Amino acid sequence: METSRYKDLRFKILELRFIFLCAFVSLWLSSFSQNEQKVSSNISSVTVFINQAQITRIAKASLDAGVTTLVFDKISPMMNTNSIQVRVDANITLLSVSTRQDYLKEDEKPKQVLLLEDSLEKINASLNDYKSEKENIIYEKDLMLANKNTGSNQTGVKSDELEDLMTLYKKKLREFKTEWYRLSNLETKYHLYKQKIENQLNEFQNGVNANAPEILVTVKTLSPINNSKIELSYLVGNASWQPFYDIRVSDTKSPLQLVSKAFITQNTKEEWKNVTIKLSTSNPNEGGVKPELQTNYLRFYQPQQYGYTPSTVHIQTELNDVVVKRKKPLVDADGKGGAPNYSTPIAELSQTPVNIEFNVTSAYSIPSDNHPHQVDLTVAKLDAVYAYGAVPKLDKDAFITAKVSGNDLVNQISGEANVYVEGTFIGKTYINGTTNDSVLLSLGRDKRIQIQRLKLKDFSSCSFVGSNKKELNTWEIKLRNTRKEQIMLIVEDQIPVSSDKDIEIKLIDAGKANYDETTGKLTWNILMDAEQSQSLKFSFEVKYPKEKQISGY
């Protein structure tokens, strides 16, 4: 008995010591913060770079005469401490800027997190109740079966009593089974709902400002100041943006519409609510020191050979010779490209000596959820020369292309583009910012241009002349324009090119195509009327030693 009382007394003494220690720590900390003043700040603007962001906060503070340390809290733990900048009014002297970590402060949870945690607690309580009820069912069932023997060894059980007993057992077992099934279904549903809440809770908690540092700004004033403005800015990681575009073509007689957008992603543990956003192509992580040239040593290397692949680049050279009626020339008479026709700006584009910036004119809210959020930038109408390109040897479809002035895309950032032709999503393409005179954009396939490539066996043959073998090849390309309008179609094909002196290749009939002897490429520029069909033919001969085999065509 005495031992128990001694233990209780010892526990109370330890508890009092703990309370005294906490009070001492609080008093000790308060002695260092007598001249500290916590200020409430809001994020006013954000400049998002390629892989980080600059946050600007604005606070209002009333200061007494003398030295005061302003404490900014709820700062992103991804903050770069070397990037902190502070601006104060002219009648305030900035003494120092530092940071610290407040480990004794309890984390403030968002309202959404508190609601989810409350729901999770209620679900767990219900699941525990269901588990207890199922345990009671097992207990009642085992108890009933353990007492199934009735009557005595001498008298036995009457038949009517046995029948009543069996009916009772069946009824109770059925009730046990029904109740077990009901509880199991509820458990399954609650477990699924619990999983969803836990997933959502994890999603929200990714944005909780855990272990957030504090920024200490020490200032000095000669007299009291009311409602003074303090501006604080710093760089944070876990933030980025990337451009993407919509290319919209109503028809091949109208200008092309280029819609510029951006995806902003951030997981800085700070919520950007109704902030002014600026997007910049700068990368603050890149060094600003001019590199030095090193000695360049030449070495032998073996170049690799690549096969022929279709590319819209092939079509670009042909478009230089194509004449299409246009409302406005792609290049003005003075040789300068016309400026793009921008509609009412969603974002103001500016080009500095080192980067391109988009100042978004509307306020946006970007949560700290590590998900991309769309921001609209600009809408421009670009004059374009439209044409169709096809390489039937490699693909049976025709590809619509648009040639635009390079000046119209000089301020565009490289990125993917969704292509819409006549209101229908055609596919994706890629836009590169450029300084070239013109740029060719691939706008996807058009199934309404039907193409077939066939080898004409009746006009192809194989013969032997002395020690050589001759092969005559004749191909036909059938074209049909099922559209209701005239189109310009550029068709490309090829004949093989010899890489051995024993292999002779001769073009028999180019079929009115432009022929490049170096590459073996044949190119037709065809103006096809609406619902018109046309056929192209070409022939070539290959001669080589009959005891050898060739490949490659």
C-alpha cells in the first residue's frame, strides 16, 4: 500500500517538474521576443520561372519608435534563404534580415484537412462498431450450438419439441447469416470510403505548410509609424510552367488562329490566392559568368547513315515556289514580315534583353497540389500559306501544312500544340520559337485526300543482258480530292540511289516530277480541283551483276 502511494507521489512530482520546465522555456523564449512583432502578410504577385518562382508578399505594420523585429510566418519550406529581399518605406531603416525555424509552434491545419480528419474518425468508429457486432454474432452462435442438447438421457426429446427446436435453430442461424452479410457489406463500403478520404487527405496534406520557416526583418524608426508597407520577396523551388498552344483553322482561305496558354505547377506549400502572375523564360539557376573557350582537338569519327523518313521539312522547300491566292502577303513589300494580329490581350508579352515575359492581366489562384493549372496568355491571327503534303511510299494519308512568317513565332516558346481544323480535333504538333524567315507547321492528317501507290506489273519487267540483270519498275500514284474546294498538293516519292559502281540506276520516266539526282527524290506540285482524281506515274531501271543480290528499294 505504501509502495503504491509512493509511486503516485513520485508521478505528481515529475508532472509538476514538467509543467515548471514548460513554463520556464516559454518565459525564456518570450525574453528574446519582447521587441518582436508578428505581421500578417499576403502573397500579392508571383513570377514563375522555368523551374522555380519568386514570391512577393505585402504586409502592413504599425511600428513604435526604436528597434523592432517583424516576424513573417507561413513561409514556404522550399524558400531559398539567399534570395530574400525586403523593401521598406523611406522613413524606416532596414537593419537586418534573417530566418529561423519555430519547432514549438503547432501546425495550423486547413479547414479541409480538419473536416476530412473528422470524417475519418467517424468512419473508424463505425468500423469498430461493425467489428464488435460481428464478434457478438459469433459468440451467440457458438453459445447456441454449445447448448443444443435438450432433454435428459432417460426421457429423451419428444418429436414436437424437437421440431420446434429445429425451427428455432434455423430461424436464428438465418438471422445470424443475414446480419453477418449486412455488416460485411457495410464494412466493405466504409473501407472504400475510408480509402478515398485517406487519399484526399494525403492530397491536401501535401500542401500543408509543415516545418515552415520564419523570416525576421529588423527595422529601426525614429518615431512611431502607422500602417507602414513592408514588401518581402524570395525564391522558392517546386514551381514551374510550360507553354502549350491551340492551333485553330476554320478553312484554308482564312488566317490561322494561335492561342497561347501555360500550365503552371507548384508544390511550394503556399497557396497562391488571387495573385498577379508573371511567366518568365529565365532560369535563375543558370550562371551569369561568360564561359571561356578551351582548346578544340579534332579526332576521326565514323558518320552514321540514316534512312529516308517523311518530314514536313521536305515540303517546306517546295512551298517556296507555290503561289496561292491570299488576302494578305506573308511578307510585306519592304521584305519585313507582318506583325501578328493579336486580339484583346489576355497577357501582355514583353521581351527583355535576356528573356521573354508574359504579364497575365487577370488574377489567378494556383493551389499547392503539384497539379498543372491552365492560364490563358494570348490569342493571335497569323496569315498562312496552306498546302497538303503526301509521301505515299511511307504513309497513305495527306498531311495539311501551314507556312507562317518566322516573325510571328519569334516570341513563342517551344511547346506542344493541339490542332483543330474546321472545329474538329485533328491531333498534336510541335511549335518551335524561331528566327527563320518562315516556319512550316504540320496540322495533321486529312482523310478526305485519298491516295494509293501501286506497282504496275504490266509495265515492270526483269531481263538478263550478258552478265547483268535489268529490272524495270513502274509505279502509279492515284490521287482523289473529295473536298469541296481546290487544294495544293505536294507529293513526294523516290527512286533508289546507287552506292556501288556495279549498280546502275536510270530514271526512265519522271512523270513530270521535279527530280533531284543527289537524293533520288521526285516531287510533284499539283493544283487539284474539288472532287478531282489524278494519276501520277514514274519508271526507273536498275542494272547490276546477275550473280549478286541487291536490296533497298
